Amino acid sequence: MRGKRKNIVFFLISFILLSFLMIANKLYNFSSIIFNFLSFHPDEAWIDLYTNLLLMSLAALITLLLFIITLREDRVEIEKPKIQDKDIMSNLVDEMPVFFVTINKDGTTRYINKTMLIATGFQISEVVQRSFEEIFIIPEQQKMIQNIMLSLHKEDKPTYNDNIILTKDGQELWVRWYSRSVFNDSGEMQYLISIGVDITAQRKSEYELDKQQKIEQLLFETIPIGIIFRDKSGRIDYLNEQAEIVMGLKSEELKGKKFNDPQFTVCNLKGNPLSEEQQSFGLVEKSLKPLYGLEQLLKWPDGNIKFISLNVAPIIDDNGVMQGTVASFSDITEQKLEEQERERLYLLEKEQSRRIVLENKMIYDLISEEDFSSKLTHVLEIIAQIMPHDGSDITLLDNNRIDVIAIYGYKDSASHDIVKNLRKNLNSYTVEQVVMLNKTPIFIPDTNQESRWVKTPGFEWIRSAMKIPLVFEGKALGTIGFTSEKLNAFNEESLSKIESFVHGLSIVIHNHQNYQQLLKTRNDIISTITKLVEIRDPYTHGHQEEVSKLATAIAQEMGLDKNTIETIRVASLVHDIGKTIIPSEILNKPGKLTELEYGLVKHHAQSGYEILKDISFTSPIAEIVYQHHEKINGSGYPRGLKGNEIMLEARILLVADVYEAMSSHRPYRPALSRTETEEELEKNKGILYDPEVVDACLKVIRRNPVLSPPVLPD
């Protein structure tokens, strides 16, 4: 409008000038003066035309000069701020590498710079004059943003806060904001200016670091090895609980101490003290390289000793200077003593006759048998060939009870059953009690004359007996007993014939018990992990155990080997460990999950893998957990594996997991019927699920709808 008004004004000026010049020319005839000056003498017929053209040109020239002068003034007054607003403000704000946004007092977006538009994927038309909160702020943080806005309405003070904003495609960005309000002269808030920095990468890094630290702390405190950090002077900074146990000292007694402090002496395996340079810290400090499998002896003033195996690595800064060491170590005292005992037994065996050596070799060959009871029974069969007798058995001590675990002879199967089912209170069997208490054999030449002999109905035929303790490192493990229909069937000579067997059996039984304890410890850890998941997700209480039962039964139905079945059992028990990092409100949400929430839930397979991957399982438990939601058509997660890319164990776990989940009540739906679950498996057999696994699963559940825990071989 302003331009149109200026055009009209200049038209009027031109018209007035032209009129003025025409009047002046009539009065003073200055056009002829100009023609004469230019030596231009037109014909009389053309004088008026040339005169009018001249006057019009003069009027136009004067008007043009006025227009140029006015235009220059306008540019001084108008174009200068326009350049500042558009060229400086727009370009500078749009291109600076931070988010810049202004928000009206009603919460609508007033302005947003190009950097923020590019980062969020919006067009400016999609956000300007629309609610900033509704477009960008996640529901969980809207209340916080409202409170910040309220404070900015009231006070002329800047605020600082971190919050999440959403991109157009639903991704989350963490932004650190500096915000301040703009007030008018009346003190009334007009709009809000906020400058933000994208800290998503920093937040993700902090989250990963925090998660890694928690996992490391959990591993440090639960792994069955000692962990010690030492500073650059060799003094102890940190040690875990297992380190305290191995070293027999509390953390406060060890922190700030060196390994050569008075509590104990560091020695080589022969018991000779080591200098600081010869100890693990000194060796690493000198080489600046890790040491693995270093074995040393700790000796206390009271004569107590412990053998330890160490792995030590230097902690080196960016300048290549060692700032300390980290060491992992385990107590190998029993192992070393066992080695010494084995060495002693080996030397003893070399002194025996060829027959005893061969017979002992047969015993050690039996270690390869899977069933421990059968292995011991086989030993009794061999002994019967060397030392004839009518019945023999091996018992193990369990608290104050002795259990028969192997039997040979005793005439018939009925007698076998009676002996096998004996669960004896040690106090009721004086012979066994004395044998294990004194750790010496007892010979009974005539059972009828021995008051300590307990007579059992049906075994009156036993007339003589021999009981021998099974001892390892001074500890009674159980007994091996022999009976005969004859009087005086056993004596010292009988004992000497089988003495090497007794030593061998003691070692075998001791190792077996250690192995069983290791299995128990592992199973206790797995049980703890299972309970940890159930605490986080109480609606799936018992889910992992039930999945484990079904998956194991499927594996047995498919004829898989014992080790694979055990691997599936263990993986099933921990397959949902990754859910421990999912918020409880998502796990227990009764309604449908949002896409973001479901994405967090789907991440539990990878989280489970990250938690388990560094634990030293003897089978790929972590990888099975990683794959247990993969489908054979590639529609699973997290990696979209297909067909045989997925481990068989994971395919079995998937079917068992799906069946158990559908068969169980959940907050967001009731349990499905058996028919519905079977239809689901049949419908997607060969599409989502391995056909062979589905067939085996259906056989199992149709044969035994209410699964009991499977019984696995020893």
C-alpha cells in the first residue's frame, strides 16, 4: 500500500511540474532560449511538439531526482533494519549449530531455526503457531515442561533443564536447554526464547557406561574369583568379596596395603619368599604387559598356606605410564593338594605289581562313563575278580547319614533293592561310624560274634565282613564294604590287594563331589537370576522354569544328546534376564504397549546377551538367549535371522516360550486354551517356527499336558 501511495504522489508531482513549466514557457518562452543554446531550429509546424516534449522531459527528470532522493532516504530508514533482521538474524540463527526456538506465551511456537528443523525432520509450516509441547514433548515430561513454562511466565530469570524432544518419525533426542522470557515495558511476558544443545550422544554414552558399570559391579561381586585393583605404588585400592574370602582378610584390613605386608608372605610354589620385583605387580610394572596363569603361594605366620592362580594386567594412561594393575585370581589350594596327592599316589602305584597298575588304569578309564553309580558298580565288579566275595557296596557320607550308591553281588535282585534303599543314620550303624571316625578299616571274622554288626532280615547268610574308609586329605567321604558267606574271609592281605583301588576311589569320589558342588553353585546362580527376573516381572512368576521344563522335554523328544539338553535347560532358565533393565511399569502394563515401549521390551534379548556373554558357561548360553525371539522367516528380532541361521537350541526355546506364554495369564489378556495354543503352533509351523520342533512340542504336550520337571541322567 505504501508503494502505491508513493506512485500517486510522484504522478501528481510530475503533473504539477509539467503544468508549471508549460505556464512558465508561455510567460517567458524559455524553450526558444534552450533551442538557440542547442543550435536547434525546428520548423514552425514542429515547434509546439518539440516544446511539449522538452517540458515533459524536464518534468520527468525533476520527478526522477526527487524519487531517487526519497528512495535513498527510505533505504537509510527502512532497508537497513530489514538487512539486519533478515540477513543477520535469519542467517545467523538458522545456521548456528544449536537449536533456537521462540515460544508464545500461549505455548505455541513463534519461531524455530533451521538447525532444529533439520534435526527433528519437521517443516516450519508444521510447527509454527502450533503447540510446542504437543509436537515435541513426550507425555512423561510434559508436566515438568509446564512447570518450567509457568516459572518463566512469572520471573525474569533464565532456566536450565534437560529433556527429551521427539522427531517427526518418533525418535527421541535429549536436549539441554537455556531459556529466558522476553517482557514488555509493563512487565508482561511476551514470549520465551530457548537455546538448546543436542546431548543425545552424551546421554546414550552415559547410559551405556552406567549399565556397563552396574554389570561389571554385579560380575565383580558374584563371580567365583577374586578381583583386586592396585594403584601405581602397588597398594590395594579395591577388592571384591571373593578376594576377601580367598585371602582370609576383610577389605579394611587389605586396602592401602601391599602384598608383602606382614599378614602373609608371597612365595613361589616351593615356599620360597619372592621379592617385590618377582611378585606379580613387579613383573607387570617391568614389562607393561599382562601375565596369565601366574601361580604363587601365600604363607601365613601360623603355617596356613594358600595357592593362588593370577591373571594380572597393567592399567596404562594415554602417556604410556602405568597407573596401577588389575588382577583376577582364584584359590587353587585344593587343586594343588590334589595334584600333590595324585603325585604321591602315582609314585605309590609305580611300586605295585603290574596287575595292580593295570587294575588302577581300568578304574581311571571308567571316569569316562556318564552314570557315576554305574561307574562305581563296575569298580566293584573288577575288585570281585581280584578279591572274591559275595557282596560289596560303596556308601557316601552325607551329613550324619550314609547312602548306598553302588552295589555288587548279594545273591539276587531282591537283595540288591534292600541294600540300595538303605538310608542309614550313622549313629545306628556302629561299624560304619567307627570306620569313618578312626579312618581305619575294620575286619569282622564272624558277624554272629560281633555286637557292633547290625543284622538285617534276609541277610543272615553274611558271616564275615570288611569295612574300609574312603578318605581324601584326611576327610572321610564314605566306606567300601565287603561281605562273605564264609567265616574269616577278609584280613590284611585282602586289604593290600585292593588298597590302590581304595585310593583311586577316594580321588574319584572327591572329584565327583567337587563337580556336583560346582553344578550346585552354577544352578544356584541360575536360580538367583531367574528369581531376579520374577521380582521385576511378577506376572510371569515361574515362566522361565515352565519354559525350561517344556524346552527340555522337547529336546528329549527330538533325541538330542545330554549336553545339548542341559544347555537348553540352562538357557531357558535365564532367557528373560534382559527384562531386568526394562522399567516395571512397562513389564506390568495391563494395556497395549506403545511402539516405543514395545521397542524397549524387544531389546531384552540383546540385553540378556550383553549380561551373559562374559560369563564362562561351557556352552553358548548367551547366544541362545540372543536368538530366542528370531523366527525362521526372518520376522523375528533383534537381528532378523532366518532358518538355519538360528541355532537349534534357540528354535526350541522359542516354541517353548511361545507355548508357555500363550497358556498363561497376563495382565493384558487371559490365558489361551490348549486348543488355541496348539492351533497357533500348527498355523505358523514352517513360517515362524521350526516344523520339527513344533511336532515334538505337540507330541509332548498331548502326551503330558501338565509337564513335570524332566529327569535328566547324572
